[in-house]
Amino acid sequence: MRDHGLAALLLTTEPDVRYFTGYLTRFWESPTRPWFLIVPARGKPVAVIPSIGAQLMAQTWIDDIRTWSAPDLSDDGISLLADALAEIAYGGAVGIPDGHETHVRMPLADLDRLRRIANLTTDHGIIRTLRMVKSQPEIAKIEAACTIAGRAFARVPEIAREGVPLSNVFRHFQMLCLEEGADWVPYLAGGAEQGGYGDVISPASDTPLSKGDVLMLDTGLVRDGYFSDFDRNWSVGPAQPAVQDAHKRLIEASDAAFDAARPGATAADLFTVMNPIVTDDAQGTGAGRLGHGLGMSLTEWPSLIPTDHTVLQPGMVLTLEPGIALGDKILVHEENIVITETGARFLSPRIGPELPEL
Amino acid sequence: MRDHGLAALLLTTEPDVRYFTGYLTRFWESPTRPWFLIVPARGKPVAVIPSIGAQLMAQTWIDDIRTWSAPDLSDDGISLLADALAEIAYGGAVGIPDGHETHVRMPLADLDRLRRIANLTTDHGIIRTLRMVKSQPEIAKIEAACTIAGRAFARVPEIAREGVPLSNVFRHFQMLCLEEGADWVPYLAGGAEQGGYGDVISPASDTPLSKGDVLMLDTGLVRDGYFSDFDRNWSVGPAQPAVQDAHKRLIEASDAAFDAARPGATAADLFTVMNPIVTDDAQGTGAGRLGHGLGMSLTEWPSLIPTDHTVLQPGMVLTLEPGIALGDKILVHEENIVITETGARFLSPRIGPELPEL
């Protein structure tokens, strides 16, 4: 902040507020109320939040908690926030995350009003830079989530077989995640079609699994506030050689990226290692990237794309997510790794090249 | 739009985009990519979205789908969006939701860039007004979600008893919701302490349930893209008379609001009916409101507060959520109703005044 002439940061989203406070609640699901955290250049953060959150915030290390009874239709915390900023920043510049992967979680009319009172500017990527490198406790939490997901994936043969509707598989897989220790399951996507699937973001249809389908489940489950994010594929009955080969190449690609992942390599380097293994198109295909950061959010900085030259550092947690086209279908494989001092370590249970059969 | 001189609306959030398209995916959990929908004053909506979503969007009724390979670090869809707005709005005013309960889901730096190119202004509350009154199919979906939640709540005695850690209850309750037909469970909060609980937004602790605790579970589960949002309370062992009485008064309050709920009454009226039953404080206590709208989001417009004079109309779906203080603890009860032509109808399975015992 000092380098950028910032007197404070203003944070408005769940992960950013939690990063500095430990304030963990699913109440952010409600879009009604804005929440604010001021992180001064010196001193402890100050929470400016709806009164409904005061008791829980008081259980964190934050002691300056200013509340209003939200929703307030005439002034939903803006005057309270402006006063706090005036007191803390003395008219100095207040950085707000404004780059890729961010948004400001407050009504635009209120943001415009605040901009007329306070000296808001960019956070110069400070939050991104901080959150991108995980502490050992953070890595342990992500690994715990990955271990739970790994156990749930290992039990998929209990719930998925020919004739079971995909929507049932989705429902029961979430139950397995919970049974194995997930606190909640914010994300599940996947597909099951003949020889692949159409995309990786669709909700489940009620179509029953049938012989020749490739089933893919991609979950982001949360344990103690941190995400896992990886997927697994299965063939319903024996897989065609082309499908087996595609899966083999996906594993080859993620293994190659794992081998290349070390401090000093870049996000783009990992793309460059994986991409020729899965496609002839130098720009990649489909999803737009071959992996990303992971942590308090399902997806975080950086992106494994040709233009992201973020230099890998020990403590960064990444997904390796190569995809391959197979006719008009795709197959996608995903693993989670952490960058270490000397290379990388798998956080998800690394799998072999064989596509398992259901 | 014509009344307000708008050439188009620009939408950026999951429920707003889905409202006009039917585009349903949990992929919004990833904060990486912005998504845009342009709703012109005449003609069909136009989607300007990351290529990863093209296939799924093509399954909706939208046929003008413009994509870019996101994330693009130099231009993450902004030029594509600006060109589309120029073509569709011809420099006319483009309304963007900017009031209470909204935010703009795109990076602030990109929004500022877009504002310099396009003529962005308020949506004058059009989206709020539209979404607040539900169609019959929407009401049926919400009711289906409520029925599932009701069945899960009825089975809580299977999973909750003295000695069971609250975190286990939370995990197993989510499994019950899924088993009973939830597609996913975006929200669960609650508490269990002696004679009440401290707040209603905390995640679960590992503390075992003990005699004299009041257990509360408040869930927002999703079925086919629509939420339920109600809670239930139980006493672990026999409840103290004061706790029984508090629960009785909560039911009395929600029943009174139900009786008052009809076209022509206001959101404030329902607050005014409930509040004197649960507190002597005319402004209410704690949570800041005694209920809210419900639908594609866990919480929607209006708010049951003294200052919200929204006039109830047939098709509005509301939660009635009175809370009562009991020493330093609270008890909260919540039901879901729909406003009909002549009054209101319960969507959640209405319960009686007795606090059930585990």
C-alpha cells in the first residue's frame, strides 16, 4: 500500500473479506446486504457490516465492527462507510480490487455515491498478489478438501452404472462428498454422453447412463472454507480405443505440466507444455484455459493461458485441466497441485492413464 | 423500457441472465469470467459470453450468441460487448440494475471503460419489478423446492439427537435435502445453544447437541433453479416454558402475517403485524427485517421492514421470518407463502405452535 500511495483497501466480496478476517458464513448467498472491510495501511482491519453479522464477526480477531440495520432503503451503510473511510484514510487514496476476476459487490448507485465522497482507486493488484500465494495452513485446508473429494470419487462405482439417470448420479455424488467430510458442495458439473460430453459446465439431465457413455464429474467442494476442484472420468462399459487414447493423452498432458511446474516457470509455460499434447491449435480449444489457481474461491488467479506470464512461486495452488476434442465431444481431466521449493506436489490423488470402467 | 427511454438493458448476474434465457449452470461459482446479456427494447435478447458457455446457451431460446475466449487479459469481452451495444442500442440509453440488492458482476476497471464507450444508466428498477411477481410455473418450482425441504425437515429426528455434533447435523441434513430431491443446497445456516442461539448465519461448530439446546436449521435448497427458504426449530429434550412460549409467539406472528397477506397490503404492513407480537421495539430487533421475497435467489425484493411500502400483488412469493429475543439468545421461525388473488397460500408445510422435541 505504501508503494502505491494507498491509505487503505476497501473490500466487498466474500473471499476478500474472509481473507483478512476469517469471517466464514454461507449468508453471502443472499444478495440483499452489502458488506465492507477496510484494511488500513497501518493497524487492524475495520468491518462495516449489517447488524445481522455483528455477533459472528465479533468471534474473529476484528474488534472495530461498525454496523447498521440492513436493508436500509435510504442509506444502506454508505454514510457509515464513508465516515469510516474519512476517519481511517483521511482523504487518502483507497484501493479497491478492479481487475480481472473481481467485481465490486455493492449497488452501482451506491458505489457512484461513494466515489463522490471518497477517493477510490485501483488496489494495484495487491489482493490478487497476496491471495495467489498460500500459507502452509491454507495449503493444508485445500489438501483436506482434495482428500475428501478423492474419497468421494473413489466411491462413484457405488452410485453410477448403466441405467441410472445422470441427475441421480449428481445428487448422490454430492451426498458422498458430504458423507466423506465436505462442509458443503458449492460446485458440481459434468456430463455423460457417447464417447465424451458436450461441455463441462452443464447441470445434470435426467438421461440414464448408457453403454459407451463417458461420465465426467467435476466438483468444487468446501472444507473449512477452502475448495478442492478436480474431476474424474469413467466409461460406462468398455471404452472405444479412441476414448481410451484421449484419456491417456489427458493424463500425459497433466503429468507433463506437473513435471514442468516449479518456481520460476510461468503459468503460460504450463499451457505450452500441455497444449501440444491435446491439440494442434496453438491457441488451445474450447474452455479458453488449461487450468487456474484455487483456494478460497473455486477459481483464482493465475490462468494457464499463453498470455498469462505469472511466475510460479512456492505456495501457489493450481489446477491442471487439459481438455481434448474427440469428434464433436470433449474429454477434460483435472488435478490439483501445489508449487513447492523444488517443483510441485499433487494435492488430489494422482491417477493413471487408464480410463476406469463402470 | 419505452417509458424510461431505454434502448436496452444490460444484465451481468446469474439470476438476471437466467431470468431472460433459462441459462442454468453452477459455473457462476467461478468468479473468473464475466457474462453479459443484452435485452433490447425490441427483439430477442443477445448473449455476449465466454466461449465455454456457448454450447449450453445454444440449448436455450437465445440464438444470437457472441463469444470470446475468456479469460482474455487484454480485453475480456468488453470490445465485443461494446460493439454489440452499439449495434443494438444505437447509442441510446442502456439500463443496468443499480439499486438495492444488485451489483454489477464485472471488473470495475472494465465497467469504467464500458461507461466511456456506451451510454449506461439505471434500469429504473425494471428488473426488480419484473422478477418480484412470479408466474405460475415459477410458483410451482418454488413450491416443489419447499416440498422437498419440508420432507427433509420432517426427517431431522433421524439425524439429530443429544450428543451429535452440530457439524454432523449440518452435513447429514444437506444429504437429506439431496435425497429428498434437491438439485443442490446453496444455503444452510443455524445454531444450537441452550435456550436459543446467538445468530442465524453461522456455520456449524463441532459442539455436540446437549439437553436444553434449541436446534435451528435454515436452508435454501434449489430445485430446477428455484429456491425454498425456511427454517425449523427443535428442542433437545424438554424445552423450558419460556422457550416454548417464545416459539408459540413466533408461530402466532407468522400466522398473523399470513392472515394479513393479500393484494393491496404492503410489505411494511406485514412487518407491522408481526413486530408487536415478538418485541416491544417498534423498529424491530436484530436481523433488520421479518421476511423477504424469494425465487431464483435465496432472498429477493421486497423486505418486510417499516420503510418498504411495496404493495403486495398476486404471484409474489415471500418469507415470513419473525425473530424473538430470549435473554442473550434468539429464536427465529420462517415460512414461505405466495400472494393469491384473495389472500395468501403456504408453500412451506405450515407448522403448529408446539416446539418439537428431539
